[in-house]
Amino acid sequence: MSDSPNGVPLLEVRHVGKYFGSVIALKDISMQVHAGEVTCVLGDNGAGKSTLIKILSGVHPHDEGELLLDGKPVRFNGPREARAAGISVVFQDLATVPLMSIWRNFFLGSEPTVGVGPARKLDAGFAKKVIRDEMRKMGIDVRDPNQPVGTLSGGERQAVAIARAVYFGAKVLILDEPTSALGVKQSGIVLKYVVQARERGLGVILITHNPHHAYPVGDRFVLLNRGRLMGSYSKHETSLDQLTKMMAGGEELERLSKELEQMATDTETREVARELREEAR
């Protein structure tokens, strides 16, 4: 999987806007997603990350700007069209059936069959071989494909979802806060799978509010704040410290710390102001 020969990105967002009545959910958002790269979209709650995902995955149409796939303008009329075009979303709350086997979850809704007509039946042998092969590519040895998927760790379930998306033809993989409900070790495992998806040639969009998770695996960084684009940087243009400061809102914290210092009448409030000032710096 690669970009077009002329270097056109797999996916491009140009000056996209989205409105819900008088509410501006997104305004003038631009970004590019290239094959074999991880584009990290960072922002706190209310930054517009969820709205952007829904536009890219066909849930919401955009009201302004353009969405281009392989350099051609597209407008999806629903998630099915986006998936057919090669855009796959792995949400934080994975849509798995815990008591169902790993291989059945993998093929849920797209089960392989053999035979025709009344003689058609589920090809369980083929399905189990595929799940072993695809999970092995993710660095996981599935000894028993009949194992309930609910017995896997959170990171391993993410790996199943990623492997499934790749197998069914995803070009662009969107991961929505994949580490937010995980501990340090499991978060590291998921980030390893993100890198593996990138190495397999996908264009990966990692949605997160955690710059410490984004920076080690990211190639490009897009920062959103209240539906607006704060900045877009390649890895050599920024650092983890700079990303963290921008996420924390350095200028805003500096201003808040000064206001608190002026209002402070007790030691505890002065200490909070001092901590905010240090964080801003």
C-alpha cells in the first residue's frame, strides 16, 4: 500500500467545517494522511476529534471544504460507503462479543463459506487459518482460535480489530483513543500494534489526548482546540515537550496563574498558582 505515484496522500482534509445549527463543531480543518505513516490528532474533550472521526467515517457529511481519497473528492452517504472505500475505524469500546470465539469475532458479518445453494456451509477451517496468520503478522500467536475473545487482554482485542481491518482491505485505519482505558503496559502493546499497522503500509490516524502516547509512534501531529486547528507539524518540526505545552495551553495557564496570584489570600491558592505557572513553562 502506498500513496499515488505523484505523491498524492491516501486521505486529505481541506478546510473542512461542520455545523450543528448555530454551533460550530469544526472550522477550517486541514490534514493529510499518507501511506506508511501515523497521523496523530490531539485535543482535549470538546476539541472536535469525535466530529472529525464521524466525517471521515461517513457518519456525518461535512458542510464546508473537501474530503479527498487518493486525490479525488468524496462525500460518503454513510459508514458503509466509507468502509467500502477503505476507511476503517477501531473505536475504544470495541464491538466484540465476549463469549464468541476469536475467529467468529474476526469474521462477524463476513463469514467465509464453501459450497453452493443448500450445500453451502461455514468454512471454519479456512477462518481459523486466516485468524492465526493475520494475528501472527501482528506478533500474536493464537494457539486456540476457539478461545473466547473476552479472555484476551484489552491490547490483544485491539490487535484483533486492527488485523480484521487490514484483512478486509482498509487503506486508512482510524484508532479512536485506543489507550485511554488501558494501563501503561497494555498501552505500550497497543502502540506497538499501531507501528505494525504503519509498517504494513496503512495510513494510520491515531486519535488521542495523550501526547506521551502520540509522540513515540507519530509521524505527523494535528492539534485541535474547540473545533479549530491549533497547528499541524511533522515530527522533525516539534518535540514532546512542545506538544505537551501546546496541549496544556501554555499561554492560557500562564494568564490563569497570574489571576490566581492576584486573588490569592491563602497559602494553598498561591501554591496552585505556582504549579500552574510551572506547568505553563
